[in-house]
Amino acid sequence: MKLELRRLVRGARLGILSGLGVGGQHSIELPGCLLYTRCCSVPHLTQDTLRTLGALPAGALLPLASVAEHQEVLESFQEGAAKFAGLHNTPLFCSLHDPATLCPSGYNTNKTVSIWSSGGRIELTVQRYMALQAAVRPDWYQSLADGDTQQAGTSLKRIRKSVERTLAFLDECLQLHHKAQLAEAHIFGVIEGGDVLEERLHSARETAKRPVSGFVLDGFHSRAMEQELQHQLIVAVTRELPQDKPRLLQGVGRPDEVLACVELGVDLFEGFFPFLVTERGCALNFDFNVNFDPESKEQEENGVAETRELMKDSEEPADLQQMTCFEMNLKEEKYRDDFRPLVEGCECYCCQNHKRAYLHHLLVTKELLAGVLLMLHNLAHYGGFFSALRRALESGHFEALKGKVLGRSRSG
């Protein structure tokens, strides 16, 4: 795995992460997001339906919690979860928890970390965790971590325990890495520390001393802390990390938060936001179309002023189930007779073939096709946003893009 940075723009890192997959033939453009999966399948979509999307994220996310109860099946298959599910041409990152699901707190110990599958709680020792990773055979994965410090009022003593446990788990994972048939995989160290600056810095510095290929920034999602504190801690942490290794941020997916965290030096996101929007019966419809003409400096200058004003109002209640300003709720009665596509100009299958009124009908009648069509659109729209983000960084129009995105939804 190799990170090549092409450009730095006010802290944002534009580059490419190469050397992924068997033989190292795959790469991911940064900043980027991963394709969110459960059991290596994108929710609501079959493999054939998924392939109707022209541009998919170059890497996929697999939460270990979604496959942990199928360990025996994967061990019998012997060729990994990605090939088992038909994603063998996509580099696979295996995380610990599902970012789209809240995990109960209070179940981790000095020896085990609990994850929650469809069958209930599963306790993982380092040995069992690494055996699961060997069965999954990801291209890269995070080390076992105690991230159970995200509740308001978590004590300093508990946060310190989290950091020390996570470092101890990392050392054990590194010892077992080559013994667990994971020699070709890359391991990312996890940075913990809750909302305490000193503990975040300690976690970052100690993790950076280990022979890891990259870093996972855990516990920074908007449910865990105020946005201002989140930004201060991410800035402090990224300063301690080497520039030539990628940083993946967990639990953040809303477009305004993505833009802010990219400026703080984050490279990768988990890509679960389109799934949450789909589950709400909503469609992404925020505007990210920017004139990338190098001579259009007036738009850039206007974007700076506009962004500063919009950023003041960008915070919203941090609830996974709550609709955001970047989407429209197609269950609303006003869409019953709306015969426009979800987003004008969108080239996804849904927008090219169906209208808002039809999606409204599917949702109110609880047809399964609603989830399929919404997921197709939301994945395409979110992927287009990340493509526009990279183009804006390349062309020097990042502030104009922020102004567009923070202007929120299109009309309708």
C-alpha cells in the first residue's frame, strides 16, 4: 500500500492510495469514500443491479459485525468474503462495527470487545478477532479497539483505559498478523481518546510508532461530541501522524461534515450515508455542481463569503434516524403528483426512468422496489459529490464547492 499525495489545499489532501488488492493492481482516489456493504452485499441491491451504476467507489467497507456469525462458512470457503459475495475485484476494508448501527455501551473488557450481529452479542478476544479476519481475507483491516467512550460524561479514567487497551490490542494483532494468513493484508491502527486532547495525542503518537499501514480515527462522529471540539481534536491528531500514510475517519458521512473533515486532513470515509438516507425513504438532492473553468475566479470569491455564512448554520441534531437538509422525504404528500426526476440531470437508472410520484407511490405502499431505486440514486449522487470534491481540489474551486453544498438542497 502506497499513498501518493499530489496536492495539499488548506489542509485537504489530494492523492491516490495504490497497491491494494491481490497483486496490488487496485487504487483509490483521495479524498474518497468506501462502498458500504453488509455481508459484502450493498443493502437493497443485487450484484447485477449494483453494476448498472457507472462509477462505484473503488474500495468496499465490510463491518465485521455483519459476518462474524458466519465464520465457519467463510473458513470452509477458504477464499475470503469478497469472492464469496462477488466483490473479488474490489479492495475490501474490514472494520469492527457497523457505522449505520448504534452499539450498546458497557460490554468491553481488558480481554474482549463486543460486537453486535443479527444473532446478538459476540465477544471477541484478539485471537478470535484475528481468526475472523483470516476467514474474511480483507485487503486491509483495522486492529481490534475499545471505542466505548462515546457516551456523554465518560470519565477520564475510562477514556485512559480505552487508549491503553486499544494500544495493547494493536500490539497483539501485529504479533498475530503474519501467523493468521494475513501476510498480504494491511493493518490500520485505531486512534481513541474520547473528547480528551491529551489522550488523543497519546493514542496518535503511540499508534504512529507501530508498523501500521494507516490510521483509523474513531469516536469523532457528531453523536459523540460538538462539532467545534471534533475539529480541534482531529487537527491535533493529524498533526501527529505521518504524511505518507492514509487516515480513515469512522462515523462521519454527512456532506457538510465530510467537507470540514477533508480540510482537517482526512482521506477516507465509510460511505454509509446513502444507506441511511435510503432507509428513511429519502433521496439525496443537494447541489455540488461547480463551474470548474480555471478563469471563473468570481465564483470562487463569492463562494468563500457564502460558505462562511452557511457554515454558521450547518449543525443539526446528531441522530442517525433523523432526516438532514441534504435530502428530500419522498413520503410527503406533495410528491404524489410530482412528475419530475429525483434530481434534474442525474444519470442514474432511477432518475432516467422514474419520477418522484412513482417513488412516493412505492414508499407509501411499502414496495421493496422503493429501496432499490433510492439506493441506486443515493449511491450515484454521493459518488458524484466525491468526484466533484476531488475536481474542486484539483482546480482550486474548493471554496466554491463548499458554498454550493452548504447551500443545501435543490428546489423541490
